[in-house]
Amino acid sequence: MNLSRKRKKELEKLQKQASNLWEAQQVLVGEATTVAREAGRQLGNYSREQVAPQVQAGYDKYAAPYVDKGKQVFNGTVIPAAGAVVGSALSVWDAANEQRGRLATGRGVPVPVIAPAKKGIGAGGVIAIILGVAAAVGVLYAAWQTLRADDELWVADDPLRAPDA
């Protein structure tokens, strides 16, 4: 393909402009990278100095009491209950293993000794009965106060007065 001299010069000029533009863009991208890096550093500083203390203060004020209460409930209720369940299950497992061992050695089933049953009501039963009677009396008194017909409690509108005309 033969190009005229004029076209060759125009193409060389265009190629030179494109090369200059490419170099300018590379410089611009380098400067943009520097600016973005500095912006990220400043954002980290701002986050560390401004945002993190505010988030920590909000957490301490609003969430920390509930988290602490949850930890107390978990450590004070859930873990002991789970420990009791696991302990009971392991003791049943041990008893079953012991019984299997007895049966395997031919010692048979042991006969438990039954203790005589207690007679009479204990102190706890007496206290429970007294508290139950007191609660029932309190409920009955509250119901009586609510349902009694006391004329002083009712304030009637003035029905004898004629309406204003």
C-alpha cells in the first residue's frame, strides 16, 4: 500500500500525538495513585481517631450491659445446667456399665434397701401452706375491694341541672 508523503506525515504526527497523550495519561494515573494512597491513609487516621472511639463509646453505653448480662446468664445458668445434665448422663452410663459388669461376672441384680417413708408434714410444708393461705386471702380481699358497691367511688354527672341553651 503506497501512501503519499502528506499522508505519511499526517500519520506520523498523529502517532506522535497519541504517544504524547499516552505518556500524559501514565503520569496522570501515577498521580491519581499517589492521591488515592494518601486518601486511604487519611481515611485510616480519621477512622482510628474519630470513628473508632465513637463506636466504642456507643458499644459501651448501649450494647455492653446486655452482652455482660448475657455472659452472666450463660456462665451462671446455662453452663451449670449443661454440666448437671452431662454429669447425670455420665453417672447413668457408669451405672449401666457397672450393672453390665455385674451381670457378666454372675453377681446378678442387687436388691436395694428401701428406707421407711417419713411420717407427718415437715417445716417446709407448714411454711408452704401458710404462704398459700396468705396469698388466697390477699386475692379474695382485692376482689372484694374491687367489686363492693361503694357510692363514694362513683362521681355522677349533675343530671338535675338543665343543659345550657
